[in-house]
Amino acid sequence: MGAGFTRKKIRICLRIRVYLKTEKGLWVMKHIAIGILGAAALGFMASAASASTLDDVKAKGFIQCGTNTGLAGFAAPDDKGEWKGIDVDFCRAVAAAVFGDGTKVKFTPLSAKERFTALQSGEVDILSRNTTWTINRDTALGLNFVGVTYYDGQGFMINAKKLPGVNSALQLSGAAVCVQSGTTTELNLADYFKANKMEYNPVVFEKLEEVNAAYDAGRCDVYTTDQSGLYGIRLTLSAPADHVVLPEIISKEPLGPAVRQGDDQWYHIVKWTYFALLQAEELGITQANVDEMKTSDNPEIKRVLGQEPETKIGTDLGVSNDWVVNIVKAVGNYGEMFERNVGTGSPLKIARGINALWTKGGLQYAPPIR
């Protein structure tokens, strides 16, 4: 290249410098800069969006599950320190779906106040802690609930020896009521007493263990929380037989696991684990017969268990095609989880009620796995 080409480059550069000093030139440069910044922002957002909970979970080799500090039937350590409960089993089911091994999960006990921050911050991968699904939690808190693992409602428990003749919550005007702070329970309590023109004295604690101890010590007349929780708490009291759960249900409490918003793949894995537990029960697939069921001639059973030729039913989700087999081997189906932890096979002996499958008059229903 000769000197002529060099002089031409210089003249072009000088013209650009003059042009940039004009109003139009400044406008162009401003919008180029905005474009560059916008592209950088989009690149950052794309990078953030690509951050996968599944990848993080696989890298560390386990799922971190946020759960209750100790609620019989839902999440509590046994006398050997092993976590038990329907919420605990759900996290084991997700671990089985992801790793093929339901033991690859660690538990973080959380108070009602701590639970949402722990999930939002990434301290836990799943919140499976008898948590009520509400619009505020779905929107303002940035959570995605995957389903309702237990349909519940708020109730009241009293010491029948101290309050003889009381057989209805409508007789509790003037009572001291033990309640946990930072819960829908606290809000429902205020609404119920106000609606029924009754007075009450709230005795509020942050931690479940503090509420339990206060009620057992007689510092309040009434204990209010989800009715399922009352049955579990009653077992831990010094004289369980003295305490009665009143018949009133004053709220809807759809309890279920939640994940953070912004990671659709992880949301789908956790959500479809819940549906797989329900579908397995509906099809009669149990922990005892799941291997036998893999050879079934029923096309739906073969599909759910990943036995169809060239199936992608699991790989499209981000797990193996035998993910449902692994789930059922680890924890059984939904009905087995329910009976073992809170149903007739447990100390709580709670009837299935509305938690029965839709085929048996309940609300539990799974979309098709196909």
C-alpha cells in the first residue's frame, strides 16, 4: 500500500472528526453508546439467565432443601437425627429424579421468618416447609410454587382440662392465643376474631419451638396453626391426651414446595416430580412393584416409567428417562408418602380427606405425563 492510500485514510479520519463535532454527529455517537451499553446489559442478562440451578446442584452433588425446624409428619429429625416427614420425602424425591439417588440431599432447618430469604438468596435450592401458597409470595417475593402437596386449613387447639365445656372456636373470646410470627396464621387469626367480634390476646413468638413451649407451659389458652400441624404438635406435649383440636377450619392453606423465579428448567423438574408422585399412585405404581411395573403392557405405565422406545420423556426435562422409577424407588408414590408420614400408618393418623386423588373424591390431580 502506497502513500496515496495513507493520505486518503487521513482525510477520512479528519472528516469523521469534523462530523462528530456537529449536532447530528453527537446524536449518532450518543445512540451508538446506548446500543453498546444495551448490548452489554443483554449479554449480562443472558449470562444470568443461563445460570442453572440444575448445573449448580450437579456440581455440588446434592440438593439443599429448606425445611421446618421440627414439625412431626412434615419435617423433624428422629431419635437418630435422620430427617423424616412428607416435606422431607419430597426433597428426596427431587434428588432421586436428578441423581437417581434420594439420599443426595441436605436439609437446612428454617424458621418461618428465615425461610423466604434463604430461598431468595440461594442458600437453599428448594423450600419444602409447610408453606402456604399466596399471591404475595408468588409475586412480591419472587417465588414459584410447584403445587399443593398438602391441602390444609388453620385450626385451634386447647387444653380441655383448663377450658372445660369449650367445643368451638366461637367460645374463645378473651383467650390468650399462641401464634408464630411471620405467618399467614397470624393474619388469619386477626381476621377471624375481628369478623366474629371477639377479643383475644396474641402471644407471639418467632420460632416454632418457642410457641410449643409457651403453650405447653400454659402461657396461653389456645394454640393456632395449620390443623395438620396441631396434630403433630399435640404428640410432643407433656400430656397429649389433655389437648383437643377444635372442629373449625378458618382458612385455606394450600401447602407446597417453592423455588426461585427465573429458572424454568429447575421449576419444571421440581413441579413434575410432584406430578410424578401423584401419577404413580393413580397407576398403582408402588415402591414394592416399580421394577415389575416396568414390564407392564399398559402403554401409559410404560410411558411414565420411561420404557417406550426412543422416549425423551426424561431427557426433555433435563433428567434421565427412568426418573419416575428412581423417584418411586426412593420414596414410593404420593399415597405411600402421605400414609407413612401423616396418615394412618403414622402417629398423626390424619385421614386423606381432600388430599385423596381426584379419582377418589379428593383434590390431588396430575396433568398427563406424555
